[in-house]
Amino acid sequence: MEPKFVSPSVIEASNRAAARVRERLGGAKPRYYIETYGCQMNEHDSETFAGQLTQMGYVPAASKQEADLIMFNTCCIREHAELRTFGNVGFVKELKEQNPALITVVCGCMMQQKGVARRLAQRFPFVDMVLGTNELAQFPQFLERVMDGERVLEIKDTDGEIPEGLPIKRNEGFSTFVNIMYGCNNFCSYCIVPYVRGRERSRRAEDIVREVEQAVNDGFTEVTLLGQNVNSYSGFGVTFPELLRMVDKVEGLKRLRFMTSHPKDLSHELVLAMAECKKVCPHIHLPVQSGNNRILALMNRRYTREHYLSLVRDLREFVPWVEITTDIIVGFPTETEEEFEDTVSLVREVGYSAAYSFAYSVREGTKAAAMDGQVPEEVKKSRLQRLNAAINESVVGANDRYIGTRGEILIEGCDRRGEPMMFGKLPSLKMVYVKGDESMIGEYKNVLITGTRFNSLCGEIE
């Protein structure tokens, strides 16, 4: 089924509303502050909200205290996220009392969860606007209604439409994100994402290429293509490996990354595209979640430990110096000590360059939340500590192979802990620390790797 797009008439109505808001402000430059939680998809949504606010005449604020509009873009992946979000929103009450004209907005994945938006609206009557994940294109119309004195609560229960042509104000830097698809069809038993982001829908390949070209024209040299499962991208017949080859040809682009890849859909064609495309970086984020087949089946991951390891071998054979990162959950319902040890052994066998590890947390509305055999918190905590020790051991050991090698890093910033050191990543995502000064930020530098530093590398600029 082909995805639906936000109609041009809706985009035009949004542009007209933005123009009316700008005229209404009469040359004033109110300030906005966006606080974003969660993944890169949320970061990208916040950049779109920022683009719309800029279109309406707003400018960024340095802090919530200085803002005329405060937006919370929420996430619901982790347990207790609602309590944390409600606490941060509650902080704004005092600011609202000091400045009754302050506009407050709460949006994002958490608001799409059943009952959460209304619960928040009832608890915090000073919140002016509550939006779900499918209302991005109409934000200027909603803001106009708030300015007219209306309180807005808009949560559309749908798989959503793809908005094209919205303004984007990208975060400062030299690396940026481009969404290639929205939603997820996998329904892993622990994950709330398909319920709050909807089913998969892919953007047109030509729209993606056009956005990458614009990002490069705006000064970005590194682009990361985003999707909950980029491997299942299907933009009107274009596969993800084909899309990579198309974007790889964009002039001026130096580095191309992507995330996240689901192991069940990782094809040999993608491995070959990584190997053959000049700008695609030798790094892949390949969440394994568990090293035990019974737990993987309960998670509804639809691959086995053996299949996952075969993918790792394929990547290592065809993509020189590829680095693999992952996500891992410990303490999934009914997980035994022996099954946990299967995950530890897989970590040691793969040799990840980084791993994002979590203790299983209940997400209401998911299949796993209703499972018997919930693992006690103290057991989950112990397993997480032991897993992290194995991950760190693996990372540190793997870093030694870089000593004496050469590569190119993109200088991202300065670490001022102790002696100031500049830092930047190799194409493989390995972080390298070098001596230098802040005038180098944004530049690509050839380096010789001379040693290791914590979980990273250190080197000398050549």
C-alpha cells in the first residue's frame, strides 16, 4: 500500500497561517525554547517545529526562563518517562505565573499514548497546546488558535501522513539528520513505538535526495538517514540499498550514515552497498536485544542468534574496518541466568564498538507488559552491571587494533576536562582525541592513532 502524503492544500493553509502569525507579531521577535527527549526522530521533528516557528517570526531563546514559547517534545520508550515529563512540565507553572503571555506546548510520542494527553491537560491547565505525532504540518494553525485564546488538544489516532515541504531549522553543526520513513511494522513485544508512531510509510526517494542536497548547500557535510527500520524502506519501488547509492552521488556530501537497521531485514545487497559506496561510513547500528533464541522469540524479533552472527560475518567480510554498535535488553520477562549468559557470550563474540544497554522496563499497552515471569529489579540491575562490564572489556580490547593506523576525523568540539583536547569521529564512528584549538571545529583532519583514551582513541594530526 502506497503511503499517504499531507495534501498540498494543507501545507498551503499552514503557510498562510504562519504568514498571519508573523503579521500579527508586527515585527516583534518572540523567543522559543524546545526541549527534546528521546531519539533522533524526535530531534528531527523538533527541527521542523523550529523551522515553522522561524517562519512565523520567532527566534531561539537561550533558556526556558527567557522564552515566550516553551515546547516539550516527549518520548515514551523508557519506564517512568511520564513522571519525568510531568515533572519538567510542572516546572513551567511558575514561569507562566510570572509571564501570563507565555505559550506552553507539549507534543510527541508520549502524547500519542492512550489517555496520557488528557491526563496531562487536566493536571496542568496552564498548558496551552497538546499535540500528538501526526499534527506537525498544522502547527501554525494551532498556534494561531492559541493566540486567539483557545486551548488546543489535538491527538489524531491514525497511522499518519507524510508531510513534505515543511520548513526546517537544523541544529548548528556539520552533521544532520534526514528522515527517510516514519513508523514501524515490527511490533516487538516490549516496544511502544508502533502504537505511537504508526505503521511504516516511506518518503519518495527524490524528496530525500533533494533534502540531502539542501542540507549540503546549507553547509552540512555529514548526513544520517533515519528510520525506525531503514532496511524495510520502500520508496515507491526503491529499496534501501538503492537509496544509499542515490544519496552517495550527492555532490559536496562527504559522509553518509544511517540508522536503525533491523537484523531480520538486513540484506546482502545492503552490505554490498556499504562496501561499494564511497561516502557510506563503515558503521552499522544493529540492535540484537538478546543473545538467546527463546528470549528473541518472546521479543518477536524474528531472527535467531545464529542468523545475527551470520550477518556480522557478512559485514566483516565485505566492509573493511566496519564497526558494529547495538542495543541490548536484560531482564526480559522469564529470562533465566543461563539465557542472560548467552547475551554476554554474544557480546564477547561480536566485539561491539559500543552498546546501549537497558534493563527491561514495562511499557503499558505492549504484549510483554502482560507476560508472567517479570524479573525482579535487583536481578535486572545486577545483570545490567555485569553486561556493561563485558561490553567495556570488549570495546577497550578492540580499540588496540587502531594503534598505528591512519584515518580522517571530523572535528566536532573541545573536551575541557583536564588538558583541553579536540575530538572528532572516524568514518567508523570511533571517537579520536587530538591536540588543537577550536578554530578546527568543522574541519576534516588526517590523524595517526597513537593510543587509547577511556573507550576512545587518541592521535596526532598529520
